[in-house]
Amino acid sequence: MLEEFFFGGLSGGLFVIAVAADLLGIKFKQFEKFARMTSYLVLPVLALAGAFIAFHLGKPERGILFPFFFKNYDSWLVIGGWSVGLAVPLVATYAALWYYKINATIRRVLGVIVSPILGFVSFYTGLLLSGAMFVPLWSQEYLPYLFLNSGVLTGLAGSGLMYVLYQNFGSSKSEESSGVLRIIGYAIIFFVLVELFELQRFMDHLSSNPVKIDNSGYFVAPNGSVMAYEYVTQGVLAPWFWWGIIGLGLTIPLILTFIEMIFNKVIQPYVDWISGVKFASILSGGIILRFVIVWGGELKAPLTVIPQLNQIPFGG
Amino acid sequence: MKLTRVIHSGGQNLDSAFTDSLQPSVSRRGFITAAGMGIGLAAMGPSLVREAKASGVAKDPRNLTQIKTICGNCAVGCGFIAEVENDTWVSIEPWFEHPINQGSLCSKGAAAREHVISEKRLKYPMKLEGGKWKRLSWDTAMGEISSKLKDIRKKHGPDALMILGSAHHNNEMSYALRKFAAFWGSNNIDHQARICHSTTVAGIANTWGYGAMTNSMNDIRNSKCVFIIGENVCTSHPIAMQHILTAKEENKAQIIVADPRFTQTSAFANKNLQFRSGTDVALIYGLVNVILKNGWEDKSMINDRTYGYSDLKEELKRYDLETVSDITGCPVADIEHAARLMAENRPGTLIWAMGGTQHANGTSNTRSYAALQLVLGNMGKPGGGCNIFRGHDNVQGATDLGVLSNTLPGYYGLGVNSAYKHWSNVWGVEHDWMKSRFKNEKIMGKPGFTVARWYEGVLMDSKELGQDVNVHAAFYWGHSCNSQSQMDRVKKALDKVELLVDIDPFVTTTSILPDRKDGVYILPAATVYEQAGSVTNSNRDIQWRNQVVKPVWESRKDLDIIIDLADRLGFGKEFKKNRKGPWKQLPEDITREWNLGMRTIGMTGQTVERMKRQQEWGHAFDLKTKIAEGGPCDGEQWGLPWPCWTEKHPGSHILYRTSIPVAKGGMGFRARWGTKAPDGRTLLAGNGSAPVASSINEGYAEMKNWKTDLTGKVFEDAIAKGLAPYGNGRARFHVWTFKDDPVPKHREPIHSPRPDLITDWVTYDDVKDHFRVPTLFKSLQKADWVKKYPLILSSGRQVEFEGGGNSERNCQWLVELQPEMYAEIHPRLANDNRIRHGDWIWVESPEDTDSEPSRIKVKAKVTRRVSPDMIYLPFHWGGVFNGKDLSDKYPEGYVPYGMGESANTVMNYGYDRITQMQETKTGLCRIIKA
Amino acid sequence: MATTNITIPNRSASGPEGKHAPARMKFYVDTKRCIECGGCEIACKNENNVPPGIARIRVVTVNEGQPGETNVAVPCMHCSNAPCISVCPVDALFNRADGIVHVNKETCIGCGYCLYACPFGAPQFPQGSPFGKRGVMDKCTYCAGGPEEAFSAVEQQLYGSNRIAEGKLPMCASVCSTKALVAGDAEEVANVVRYRAAARGSGNIWGAGTAYPSN
Ligand SMILES: Nc1nc2c(c(=O)[nH]1)N[C@H]1C(S)=C(S)[C@@H](COP(=O)(O)OP(=O)(O)OC[C@H]3O[C@@H](n4cnc5c(=O)[nH]c(N)nc54)[C@H](O)[C@@H]3O)O[C@H]1N2
Ligand SMILES: Nc1nc2c(c(=O)[nH]1)N[C@H]1C(S)=C(S)[C@@H](COP(=O)(O)OP(=O)(O)OC[C@H]3O[C@@H](n4cnc5c(=O)[nH]c(N)nc54)[C@H](O)[C@@H]3O)O[C@H]1N2
Ligand code: SF4
Ligand code: SF4
Ligand code: SF4
Ligand code: SF4
Ligand code: SF4
Ligand SMILES: [Mo]
């Protein structure tokens, strides 16, 4: 489950970044190559996400034929399934337009139109979980944004990493890499700060013992979310949360980016390497985020719902 | 289509019975008009929508036969309906009209079918040969076993055989087994009751005559107070909770639980007394002292119906509340509060079981409980009494039928010229022939080895024993070896004994534990569901258990095995008959045989025909009185609880009840010890205390020949005059034959965690010949045990398993609920020892008479059930020994689903002074993180 | 047979059509009575031949070993407004007219989404955790089989027995040791609850005070 969330989120992020770079490429030529390569990366990552989903189904054959089976449009899984399904040909077309260099304008227009769909793929991984109303950690208000942001962040890292690798081991080394990496650095600072802010609000929300009443009238007692908060930040998952999400995923990249900027000159020869480490760090933080959220879901609040409360009609 | 609720206008269907079983107190008629739960629903499918029929009920197309039968696990005696198709047991239906359980079943009862269909059932006889298990035919197996037995008998005499019988055997098999031992010529036969309620039987039979539960599970519905001490009803007798909770809800009964742990049952108590294990007498005396101080005692009960009250009062002086509180660890205020609840809420019942019995002074414990009920005046009353919850499905029956080394059936004892004479008469054999079967008359009248310590008969030098030969052959016939304490010693005996035979539906720990290469036979027995017969539940209800299916695989009915064995040993002809002629119909003819001989306790009126008729008429019986209203059973009590003197007698649901005539089940206390005590005081009840409608309204002696008259005339005459055949006597606080404790005393456990109390509350002197083995008390009660072993070690039950667990650990469903052996350990103790929930730990206990301490490796279950100074182990596990998995010693394919270390490997030395009950509730140990 | 004189009046208020109103099948778990005996769990296995690793009903204990220890048996509660139904992507879950929530094993894709949605952990998957393991979802059927022909071999094999079609009630409730688990038509079940509330004195049923403020 955490794999498809990660790759789903990543593919969304990658696409959005590819399109953004494509648009930047109108003005700054050095982004062209970066944008092109990123656009090639989206499809395999998306396919990987799809493969993981199918692999995790009890009946994969029924999942693959989802257009025939997915009927319940109240279910986020169906909406998500369709958005992934829709994304695949569009992403493929976009990549093809790049590959055959057919028409940049058509490509850019398509990119802009398709971006929200892919953004939604990231966003929806959070929505999917929030369908489980009785898992206090899976909050509808916080998770989708967190996952969207993390999707973009990991997308930046993923594309960046590939770019760095290509620059160093690829056939032709382009001279413009430092400019691209700097812009990516700015973006990373921005999204890391946003994610830190979101996480902080999310944890605040959990620890503040919110009373959660959902629309079906079930009452989830308050302490469920405090338990979840403690489980994540102080319990078994705490090392993953602090070292993984906060440390690897956010703090280290932030520090490395600052180092890059401040000691620009000194580290110039190593900048690719430092960036590489930074990107890998972000990616692992992203995986760990999914891991923590998914495993944190083991903690349900089963008996905070008093079974008979909603079972016996006392009308008649 | 619209689903409609269909109302059944008449007749009962299962579900209105279900409704009634939910609210028995709601009038049945009222409920049916309220549209009951006779709801027929049509099934609905996407393509298939079926119209609800006129009756609203579709019929299962299978061709099922319904067979009523009785659960084979615990002594509650629940009934259920087995559904069988082509001799295959396919499902279970609740028997809602069964008066005891009303359709309910706990996990073990609900898993009854799995006992039969489990893939792990032992399929054919096997023997261990050169370290390998080899399949045998029944004929070869029985031939080899019997010829070895004959050899052993020739070389060492009949006392070289020990038979461990079973409380799972029905009455007929139990009776046959005891008869078999007599015909073989030895008293070396015993069964689980020894390590279960022997101290209850000895204690209370010596108090008021009979050693059985006095009232019934159903009668608890009449109680205003339920005092539960040393019994965990929720796990051990789950269905009894139905009656207890009804009393709590409908009578506002006070539930008081006294237990060293906070048990599943404690959760339902109004008042909990958590106290130190092994201090029951002190706690009870504390309660009695509060009652006396406030004048709450029942003076007329004490004056008219008891003996030795002044002796009790003398002993009570040592138990002021501060002392009691110091000994028990229970706050004074709690004791006072509980005593007040009992005094203010009468009638109250007292429930006990293993927490009280399994101690070196277990007999004193049970006597002190009885004393409390006498003082409160709760005896002989609906809602009162001592509701002693017995263990196995037929442990009461097997005890009654004397599968014990100290008596023949019916508690006749072993008197060569009394007991053996009576039974020879019933069996239709010459008294002299019977005598000739034994080595000599002296040993014929001497109690044999017990389950608790039979293995010393193998291990000790024969000069130390109370018989002049060692034990060379052992039969485990429906018994586990992992239920005996000091199991590492048991293992040594199993290693050494010449011939070991295990007769069981499953491969048990007994067969695989010993380190040996030859001489072990395992014979597949049928389960209780594959053999018919009568079973006696805890409250003396005798119910007919129908055979559900034929014995599966090659397994055989226990009765068939024993008859085969008797034939091969050469006394089959004498064995298979009685004074009325040879057995023709089995098991019914055996029922008729014990009907004839079981005079003492009135197991005489429960004919096969009456039992089978009751089975059909369960719905006619009232839940609170257990009496049938109308129909062919009119006036009878469910289960014809003994004494049921004649074929017209309704049975005696409540013992010692004087408010009804003898003809309806009334009686006084038994006049068992003559009319005058050695001290000259009278033993006959006072004026006006006879059962109503009695021709003598005071105490009277027992009728002449009432125990041996096989015609039944004595009973009929007595009942006609309103007299109980056994007289009308007094209950005894003071028992002069118990030389050490004529009145019960608190005595510190042999392994006491309070060495400072040992001098004042010392245990007994050692005994040289106690059931043929020397037994240590004082010389093992050492003050410094506790230095090395600071923790109290106790043991008991889990709801899903029974006894040694050799059946249940082979049932996958049950193991799924309870997959692992564990030790309960308090969070404080765990933290102090850096142990976390789920960690492996070693539990180690003193060396006692061995050279080394014993140890087991188990997982820590951190829980607040136990106090911080104790460790609690469930004892149902086997297959692992001293941390070593024994899987490779099982025959291929027979490794049970559940394997774990046996608690009894570390249970300490300690045996009851009177009955040799093993002390498995209080010992010492220490823990080491593994 | 009756000794206590309480009768529940005929529900005449609902009029004759009340008798033909669709039944709504419900469970009631009396937490003041459940003794954690496991009878319901095993009875379910026995009745429905549920494979190892699948627990259609489980007993949960709260505050073990402490005052206030409480046990709750949790089968599928056959929720009205069931959250599992709303998340299932393929509509394999559905409400029968009598309120029973069924799963169609022929269409379930085994995504496990229902397990996360269900407040009671009722959906079960072979071999433990969902996502990552094969097989389709199994859960308590209210002993009503599944969306196949009643008593057919397919139904028996996929879903277990169909007691409801026979006019019998669920096995777990039928054998419950202490009658803690009550099943049946909602109104009848409510009668039992009322009766017990009356016997215990008001406010004694766990949660009753919150659910049914003084009436
Ligand atoms: N530490 C510790 N030890 C204890 C206790 C304790 O509390 N703590 N309790 C003690 C008590 S009270 C008891 S009663 C004993 C339990 O004594 P166990 O002997 O352990 O009792 P069970 O395991 O119930 O049954 C014994 C065997 O009978 C077999 N059996 C079942 N039905 C039949 C049948 O129809 N025919 C035949 N031939 N065999 C059958 C079963 O498979 C099982 O292997 O344990 C005692 N040991
Ligand atoms: N599930 C299940 N049910 C069974 C059985 C089984 O094996 N499994 N076995 C059956 C048999 S054979 C029997 S005999 C009965 C036994 O039934 P129980 O007597 O209920 O069995 P235990 O759990 O051994 O012990 C009861 C309680 O005694 C407490 N106790 C420990 N030490 C002391 C003490 O010094 N004083 C007092 N007062 N209490 C103490 C323990 O904490 C424990 O809770 O159950 C029968 N029913
Ligand atoms: S084990 Fe005891 S309580 Fe459970 S069903 Fe059998 S007889 Fe009843
Ligand atoms: S599966 Fe869960 S959510 Fe669905 S009906 Fe059952 S209890 Fe309710
Ligand atoms: S596992 Fe099956 S029933 Fe559950 S949500 Fe997925 S498809 Fe629906
Ligand atoms: S209703 Fe039937 S399927 Fe559901 S838990 Fe109870 S016994 Fe199992
Ligand atoms: S059978 Fe009844 S009492 Fe036993 S665990 Fe299940 S719900 Fe609780
Ligand atoms: Mo027992």
C-alpha cells in the first residue's frame, strides 16, 4: 500500500514539475533538457504505482479490468482509479510529444491541462485514506494536502536526481546544470517549509484531542487521535517519524540546500554530489512518510465507538 | 419484492425458544404474542428473489439427523443438538430447551465437533519400537499389552500396575474401570478427582455426609448473595455465569469474589477481595469473626443442626482482624464490608473450586467454607448452599463410582468384609474369589497410590513404599501427565516404567515426553461423542449422553477396550456380568448394575428409561426449581440429582433441605458417624429439625442395612414414613478423625513467601506412609526458600483449553484463540526485571526433593490480573520441556497445533495432609529474562 | 415456567401492517454480560466452516485485570449507513432489504479498503493483512449465506450456512454463554434491551444513558 502511495504521489509531482520546467524552458533554455527527461520519467513511475496496486489486490485480474468493475462513484478508490487510468494515456501523449518534438505549444497546452489531473493523483492518495473514518490518523482535512505537497517535493527530488545522474554519467554533459539545480533548490526550500508547516498543524490537530463526528453519525471518541499522535510521535513509530520524515525528508535537504547556496563557490565542484545526496534523502523521507501514515492506521479506535449506540432503534 | 416478517401463530420454532432463553422470566406466551423472533426471512440474491413461503421458512435440503448430547468438557453439563448426515457430524444446533444452558455453549462446547473431526485424531494403535512409532492392529496391540501385563503380574503381583482413569469417562465406563481394578486385584487406581476436588470431598463429606455440591447452577438464580472464592467462573464454568448474572440482575444479588488475582470473574463482582494465595482459612475466619461479633449468625442452625461449635469458637480466637489482615494481605475494611454483605443478603451461596482445594491444607480450606455457610444459616435452602463447581464433564460421576484408590463405587470404602463384600454381591462373584485376586487382605483394604504421586512407586526404593513392589506398568486412560505437579519427576518415572499404555483420542504429552525407545503403546479411544452413557454434572444431575457418530478411524469405545482387556487377562466372564446375569445391552446394562449397588448416595432411582425420557422433555422443567410441570416427567427434577432413592423419587436438587418432605427431595444432615461423638455430645439433630412430614421430628440414626439392601425395601419404607434412609444428624465443625486439624486451621503453605509466619502457623508433620508413599511437610517448609525464590507461583485455567489440553491443543479453532503459552506478570514486576510484554522468560522453582531446580521458558504476558508478587501460569500446555521443543518425538503428522511448556514442570512439592491433593496453587519461583 | 411477572405488551401500537414491515436484523452486544468465553467465535467457525486466520467475530477486552474490565464481542454490526459500503469501489458490499450487509465474493477485488473504513474491523482477509495478500474479503454474513441461491453448494462454500433462510437466527448469538450477544429483528432486540434495563434499574446498561436519554 505504501509503495503505490509513494509512486502515485511521485508521478503526480514529477508531471507537475515537468510541465513547470517546460514552461520555464520558454524563457530559460537550460530547463529544456530537464523538462524533457522528467516527462519521460512520469510514465514508468505511474506504471509502477499501477503495478503495485494490482499486485496488492486480492484479485488483480479484476483490478486490471477496473473499467468494468469500478462502479461506486462514492468511493475514492474509484475516482482515484479513474484519474490514474485517465492519466496514463495523457502522460504518454505528453511524453511522445516531447520525444518526437512535434509541436511545443500543443505540448505545453496539453501539459497545463493535464497537470491538475496528475496533481490530483497525488492529492487523492491522501483522500483515499481519509475514507477510513475510524482511523484517527487518517484525517480528511490534512492528509491530502500533506500528500500533495510531499508528491511535489519527491517529484522535485526524483527529477533532480535523475538529472544529476544523467549529467554525470550520461552521454553529453551540459554546462547549465548549476542553474537548474539552484532553481530546484529554491523550490525545495519552499515545499519543505510548507510541509513542515502542514505537519505541525496536523500534529497539533491530533494532539488537541478533536472530537470527530462524521456525517454518518458515528461518534469517534476524542482520545483516539491523541493515541494516534502519541503512537506516531512517541510510540513505536517515533524514530521513523523524527529521523525519517523530519530528519531525512525535510531537515537534511533544507540544510544541504542552504549549504549549497551559502558556500556556493567553495563547493562548486561537488555540487552535483551534494544535490544527489539531498534528493535521495528527500525520496527516502517521502517513502517513510507513507510508511508512518499507513502503519499508523493500524491504530484504530475500535472501541471508542460504543457498538450498541447505533444499533438499536428505540423509535417503536 | 418486499421482505415480510412472518408470525408463527402456534407451535414453537427454534427462535422463539431462543427468545425465551434470553428472558426466561418473561412469560413465554406473552412473548409469542409479541411476535417473538419467529421471523422467517426470504433469502435475497441479485438474480434470485424467492418468495417467502406460507411458513416463511425454507428448508435446508440436507438430510440431517438431530441427536441430543452433552458437552464433554466441563462439569456444567451443557446440552446441545448434534446434526449428523451419513454418520458424519456436520453441525451443531443449540438446545434451547435444555434447563441448564438454554442453548448456550462456551468455546469448548462449541468446538465439540472439532474433537471428532480434527485431523490430529489418533487414527490407529501404535507402539514405540527402537525409537520409532510403528502402526499396529488392535489385535496385536491388545495381545502384546495383555501378555506383558500377565508377565508383570506373575513377577511382581497385581500391585505393580497403576491405572490413571478419567473424569471424561461416562458413568458406565468409570464403573467398569473401577470394577476392572478390583478384578485385577489392586487398589492402584485413581483419576483426576484426586488432583481436583479430593479435598472438597474429604472436607465436606466429613462435615455433613456427602462430598458433593449441595445446590445447583440453576438454583443460584434464587441467591441474594454469591460468594465466589478460588473459582474463576468465566473461564472454568462459563455457562454458570448465565445463572449468576441473572441473580445479579433480577435479585440484585451481591457478587463477592475472593481471589488472589483480579480474574475475568472479578470484573463482574460488586465486591472484590484480593488476598494472598494459600491463606483461605484465615480469610474465612476473619469473615466469621465479623459475623459473630455482630451477632449475625444463624443461631438455630448452629444449635439444632451442628456439632462442635464451641471448638470452632476456640480456634477463632486466634484470628482477630489485624492478624487476618496481616496473613492474607486483605484490608480489614474489605473483610468487614464483605461479611456485612453476606449477612444482609441471605440466602447466599458460596462457590469454590481449585483456588481452595489445591493446597497442602486444602481439606481445611473446604471445611472452613462449609463452616461459614453453616454459621450464616445458608445450608439446605434454595439460593444458599455450597455450590462447589466440579471440574470435568463426569468428574462427579467418576468420583461417585469410585475411580479412586481409597474407595469402591459409592464411597463404600475398601473394607474387605464390608465394601468388597457388598460389591461382590452386586457383581455376582464369590467374596472369596474376589479376595483371591489380591496379593493379601491387608493390601486389599489399603488405599493405593494416587494420581498425584503414583510415580514415586516407580522411582523410590520399594522399601520406602507402602507396598513391597515397585510399579512396573502404567495405564493413562483418558488422563494427561502434564496435569501432575513436579512433572520432571513424572517424566523420570515415565522414562523408567516397564510398560506405558496411553489410551486417548489424541497423541498426548504422556506418550512423547519420556526419553525411551520401547515399551510405549498408544491406543485410539473414541471421544465422549462417539460413545453413549450417562454423565453426572457438577450439581449431581445425571444426564444421558447420546452417541453422535460411530468411533472415527480405528478408534474404539473405552468400554469395548476394557472388555477386550478383561477377556485377554482371563477374567472376562466374571467381569461382564452381575448378579442378575451377563451384560446384554451396553451401556444400559451397566447403568442398571450401578443402580443396583449405589445405595449410599441414592444413585438408584435414575433408570435409563427416566433419563432418556427427560432428554425429550427438557422444556417442561422450570429454571429455578428444576422441577417438571406436567407431562410424563411431572414432579421430577431435572437430572434426577442424587440421592434419588427410588424409581418414583424425583431426585434431590438441594441437599439437606428440611422444608420439603423426603419423598420430594428433602433431608437433614447425614447421621454418618453414629449417634454420639467420642466426647459424648450428641450427633443427632435437635428437636423440630427433621424434614417436613417426617414421622420422627428430631434427629434419628440411619436405617438398618440401608446401604446393602439390594431390594430397595428399606428405602421405600423410610420414604413412606418421611424418613431419610441415612438418618438425620448434625454437621460437624469438629472432626475428631482428622487428628492434626479437628477444627480447620490456617497453615502456611509449604513454600511460604512469609517465613516470619511459619513458626506460628506451621505446616503438618511428615507422614511415612500416605497412600503408600512417604510424604513430606515440615521438613520441606524452609524459611529460606523465599530468599532465592521470592515470587508466589500459581496456576490455573484458560477458557479455551481443558486440563492437560491434549484434546484442545489439537483443535485448530481453539488454538487460534489461544496460540501460545505465557506467564502472567504484573507491569511493576516486569519493569523491575526489564521484561516487556512478549519477552521470553525462564520461570524457575525450588529443587525440593530433586537435586536441581526446575525451569520452563515461557513468554511474559504483562497484565494487571496478577499482583506484583506473583506469577500465574496456565497449565494446559505440553510438547515443550525445559525450553526444548519435542515436535520430533511425535509420530509423524501428529504434532498438535498448540505447543508450549508445561506449567507443571515447575509446580512445587506439596500435598494435602488428608487426600494427597497436589499444591498447585501456591508455590515459589523466580524469573529470569531469557 | 415464568416466575417473575413481567410481560412485554403486544406491539399493537404499530398496527397490523407492523407485522408485515420489513424486518431489520441487528446485533446487540451487552457489555455487562460478555464474559470473554469465545463461544461465539468458535460457534461461528463451526457453523460456517470459516478457514483458519479468519475471525468473523472477535471478543475484545478493555481494561484487562482492572476494575471496569469490559468485554465486547464484535461481529460485523450490519450498520445502517455502512461506511464499508460507501468505500467499496466495486459495489461488492450491499445492504439487503432486511439490513444485513453482504459481500459479493464474485465481484470483490480484495482491495481491503472496507477494512480501513469499518469501525469494527469486521472485514477479514485470508492470511492476515489486506493490501499485499491474495484473496477476497470475508466477513460475518449474519449467518445469512450470500447473494447466491440459498443452500446451494456455491453459497455453502463461499459464505457458509444460511440460517436466516431457515428462519433461524445467527449461530453466535444463539449459543452465547450469557446471552450477551443478542440478534434478531431490531424491535425485538430493543425489547430485550428494555427488559434488561428495567431489571438492572435505569442507567445501568453501558452507554444506554447516552443513547437513550431518560424516557
Ligand atoms: N498446575 C496445575 N495442575 C493442575 C491443575 C491446576 O490448576 N494447576 N488442575 C488439576 C485438575 S483440577 C485437573 S482435573 C487435572 C486435569 O487433568 P487432565 O488429565 O489433564 O484432564 P484432561 O486434559 O481434561 O483429560 C485428560 C485426557 O482425556 C482425554 N479424553 C477425553 N475424552 C476421552 C474419552 O472419552 N476417552 C478417553 N480414553 N480419553 C478421553 C483427553 O484427550 C485428554 O488427553 O489437572 C490438574 N493439574
Ligand atoms: N476452560 C476450562 N474450564 C475448565 C477446565 C479447564 O481446564 N479449562 N477444567 C475444569 C476442571 S477439571 C476444574 S477442576 C475446574 C476448575 O475451575 P477453577 O477453580 O476456576 O480453576 P483455576 O483457574 O485453576 O483456579 C481458580 C482460581 O483460583 C485462584 N487461586 C489461586 N490461589 C488461590 C488461593 O490460595 N485461594 C483462593 N481462594 N484462590 C486461589 C486463581 O487465581 C484462579 O483464578 O474448571 C473446569 N473447567
Ligand atoms: S465446557 Fe462446560 S460450560 Fe462450556 S459448553 Fe461444555 S459444559 Fe458448558
Ligand atoms: S463491515 Fe464494518 S462498516 Fe460494514 S456493516 Fe460491517 S461493521 Fe459496519
Ligand atoms: S476488499 Fe472487496 S469488499 Fe472490501 S472494499 Fe475492496 S472490493 Fe469491496
Ligand atoms: S452471525 Fe453468523 S457469520 Fe456472523 S459472526 Fe455470528 S455466527 Fe459468524
Ligand atoms: S459467547 Fe457471549 S459471552 Fe462468550 S465471548 Fe461471545 S458474546 Fe461474550
Ligand atoms: Mo479438575
